[in-house]
Amino acid sequence: MRKLPLLFILCAVAGCAPEKPYEKLRQKLDAFFSAQYPAGAPGGAVLVLKDTTIVFAKGYGVADIGSKEPITTKTLFNLGSISKTFVANGILILQEEGKLSVEDSLIKFFPDFKNKDIARRVKIKHLLTHTSGLPDNRQVNKDSVFFLTANDAQNWYPVTQTDTLEFEPGSKYNYSNPAYNALALIIEQVSKQKWQDFIHERILVPTGMSTSTITDGAHPASGVSHAYTMIANKWAEDDYGEEPTFCAAGNGGVWSSVEELAKYEIALRNATFLGKDPIADSRTVKTFPNWSDTKPADRGWSWQVVTANGSQTAEHTGHQGGFAANYVAIPEKGLLFVVLHNAPYDVYLHREKVLALMQEEKLFD
């Protein structure tokens, strides 16, 4: 007679329940993030997705210090620069429809550029990859009151008045927020509607992101988390009304939850609002013939493309006011990690810890 394993016999007698899939990972993630946020303080929401299964999702801390409203996985946070991926996808939708090309020069959309030669040399593809060479010459510190309410056009205008480039377009990388204000304005010109409406209709609605929204001036006034920074050992609000350039929505105006960002990633995988080839291309590093930077290129069409545990990622961080966020997708493994904060916690530390735990618990297998 074949002998049964001792563990099997003990479980049969004691009635052992089988371990739920990913239970160890959930316990480790909860233990780690529970230790990150002080009680009653601003916190964050975390989600890990494997294929179409939400492996872990939980909120920590409060969305509003005044009301003590708890953060949940449905809480809306400002995404900061993760918003740029939505704007980039809006440009790609218009390109797919033949209404523009990433090879188009800025002179086509901004004929009033002070230096026409610069406007001819800089192309949409340079804005998308932060390789335009255009300086961020906004006088934010000198005119902080103006920039508290300045919109996309007002944030982009100073750049159009430049006489010089920092480097030849396509040759180097220098992260640019005004570049994405310009891309939002290009969407408006080509689509003949407000760019926020275009992104809502063409991306948010088909994706099922029904509660997500986009800043339009002093919006939104309610229904979202507030952001905070620590000043003199006390939490101080730091979002609309306190943080200059917060209204410049093209570079950081999307508000969403971890649950709806999971829908966003699934929609990208399924080519819900954009073709599979353009999506794959957007998550491929772009290097131009005249590249001369000391660091290798790592940007697709907005996405940062690097390697984690031997697999290629498509990721983007977001920081605006007190908001801090990270979106890390590993498409070939069907993985997504998202963390959204309403205080400036260390999203880079969280990325490394979560990816290590994913590896430890075999999610990369």
C-alpha cells in the first residue's frame, strides 16, 4: 500500500483548509504598507493586479484630515505626471485616425512661436519623449500667484517666446511639464473640443473609468482626496490653491483611483481605445539618430521603459503638491502595481519592495 504523506494525513484529520492563492503576498504587502502610514494621517491606496485578478487592494490613512474620511481603493487622487500617459494616448488616437503625426513640427500648431526656426525643428515626438530641448522658462517663483490658477495655455506661452534651445531636439533628455501642456493644446486644436472632454470620451468612458475626472480650472472642488505636506511637524494642505501650476492639467490633471487604474491597464492590454501596435510602440524606447546624451534613452511615448526582475516595464511616477504616485506595469507578465498617496511618501521605495515581494512569491513565473 502506498504511504500517504504525513502532512496530508494531518490535514485530513485536522481539517486543514487549502491556502488561498497569493495569501502570503497579501499578508506581506499589508504588513509593509500598514507600517508606512501614521494613524490618522494622510496615506495611500495600493493595488496589485495579475492578469485580470486583483491580488491585493487596500486603502490606508485618511483622504481628508478635517473630516477623517478614510482612504479606500475607490478614493480619487491626483495622478500628477501619470496623467501624461493619458495625454500621450490622446495624441496616438489622433495619429491612428490620420489627423496628425508625431513627425509634425510645432509650427503647424503654434504659428505664433517667436522663433520660427525652433518651431520647425521641434516635433510632437520630441515633446512626447522629453527631448525637445525647449527650456522651461516659466517664472513660477517670481509670479507664483499667477501660476496658482494658470491653465495649459498660460503655462505653455512662455516657452513659445524662447530664442534658444538647451540642446538639439532628439539629442538629449530633459523632463518637461510644459511639453505636455502643449500636447494637450494640440489635442484641442485637432479634435475641435476641449482636450479634457476628448480624453474623457475616448479613453475614460470606453475603459469604464466612470469616476475618474480631469482638472479644468479650480476642479474638482469635492469628491476627491486632499493632499498634504509636513510643515513644522504639522500636516498642511498642499494641492489646488497652495501649489503653483496645479491647474496646468496637461502635465498632471487626471484624478483616478487604484481600482480604475487597474481598468486602464487592462484596457491597454486589450487595445480597448487604441490599436495593439500603437500601444506596443508607445511602450518601446525611442532613440533618435542624433542621440548624444551620456545616459541611454529610456522613454517611449511618455512611458518610462526599464527592466524589473528580467522583464520589461512600462511605468510612470507622479508628483504634484502633496500627491505622490507610481504606476508600474510589466505587460509580458500581466502584472501591475499602483500606489497613490495624498502625502509625499517614497514611491521609489515602495516600488522596489513590492517588486521584490512579487518575485519572492513567484508572480513573475
